[in-house]
Amino acid sequence: MKLVSYRRIEEEGASWRAGLLVSEGVLDIARALAGAPDNMLGLLTQWESWHGPLKQLALKRAVGEAIPWQHVRLGPPLPRPNSFRDFYAFEEHVRRARERRGLTMIPEWYHFPVFYFSNASSFVGPEAEVVRPRATRWLDYELEIACVIGKGGVDIPVEQADQHIAGFSILNDWSARDLQREEVKVGLGPAKGKDFATSLGPYLVTPDELDDVRIAGERGARYDLTMTARVNGREYSRGNFRDIYYTFAEMIARASADCPLYPGDVIGSGTVGTGCILELGEEFPWLQPGDVVELEVERLGVLRNRIAANQDQKGE
């Protein structure tokens, strides 16, 4: 299944509603399934109850009336997560980013997966504009995958952790690299280098949709999915989800250690190798207002955003 948060184009400012993606457009879940929540967080909170009926709805595709594509605007699949943890799980990204700064690999990185908390209130969806922060000139994209928790728990064993995932989506963890560089020198952060925007979308894909590309392992599944990034149509990045060092199962086990996870929590993978400008070199300039960034992951779609200037920056 592919799940979305949507609203009709003529209802600008209305609340995002939970929908099911079909070829004709979007089925409104609450209108198609009596008693179902009308928003994605409500649906995830009751995920174990509604997962089965949603699968039946996806198979029938005739219950309710699909809203045609031309009348629909998609938001982030989960517009307001409970929390957002972003991990650092691709070895190539860590190694390359440190090499660009003249640093060696961190031995402790191999001991356990690490993450930071970011701003769960700043999520935007496909086609949304991302405003460049006033204080940055080194704006960067980051090509990632996110999983969304559908079943809560604490101290979740890694062998069971994949069962807690409701679905996967593309994530762009935008970064103001000049701000981030100064913050991490203090020993905390990133904070203002990250909190201005996070893109998620275009939809949430349930794990059963990916069974044919699933690579099983003792410490959780990986998936054979090509990941690419383009800026103004030029390919900047290419990697594969199967190359992740720490699986989402390992991330979930780490995040839930002595701390409950809840339905609607978002967990980011961290950046795939080559998946940001920081890794690439001077021939790839930092993002400017007007640039269009497209992140594409096989089976997960294309997440497209345009960079906009802050009011103070217009006319530069």
C-alpha cells in the first residue's frame, strides 16, 4: 500500500487527511472505511486495527470514490510526527564527509548506531518550497530513507524490530552546513543547522510492497533500492539502500532502549554515500534560491522541492 496525507487544492489551509494512493488518484480512508481516523497520526496510533482493512481496501480499489490527481495536493505522509530521530547509518557517508574535512573515521561509530533529535514541527511534503535560512550560504540536501513506527514499544529486541515498522518514505534532512560546522564545535547540535525544514514523501510505502527486494538478515532487513539525487535535472548522487551498515531494526532497538517508541515516531536512516553536496567537492555548488532538488528512491517515488529565498535575501 501507498498511504498519503492530502487535501483538495481548493481547500488550501485545511487539515491534511489520510488517503490511499490508487491509479485514479486518492481514496479518502475515513470516507471509505467507516470509523477509520481521518488523519495519518490517528491511523498509525490504531495501526494494528486498521492495517488489515486497509489492505482489503487496496485490493478492492472500488470502495469510495477516488479524488482525481488534478484536484489533490500531497503533504508529508505524516505532517506532524510525535518525534523525529535521525541516525548516521551509512558508513560511506560518514567516511567521505570526514575525509572532506581532513578527518579520519571514528572507531566508536562501529560500536552502536547513533542519532540526534530534530524538529518534528518543521516537516514539509513534495513540491513544497524550502526557505533558505537567513544566516546560511552553505545549504545542502541529504538523501535518506525514513521508517515510520506503527507499533510502539520499549526495549524492542532487534529480532522483532522490523515488525514495528508501518512503512518507508523518502527523507530530505536539509542542512545549513556553515551553521552546523560552528554548532558541533561546541559539543552539541546540530540545532539551527537542521531545524528549519525536513522533507518527507511523497507517500508512505508499507513493507509488504517491498518483499521482492527485501534482503533478510539476522539483525534486520535491508532493501535493494537505488537512491538518486538531482539538482536542476543534473544527477549529483547515487547509492543503494542495501549498503546501509546499521539496519532499521538495529536503529529501532537502539532508539527504544530504556525509552518508549510510539506510533507516529519517524526514524531517519542518515545520508546514503555520496548523498549530499558536502561529500562531492567544489564542482557541485551549495544550493541557491530557485534550485529544484529531486530525491528519488526506487519504489518510494520522487520527493521534489524548490529552494526559496528568505524575504531578507530577495534581490541578492
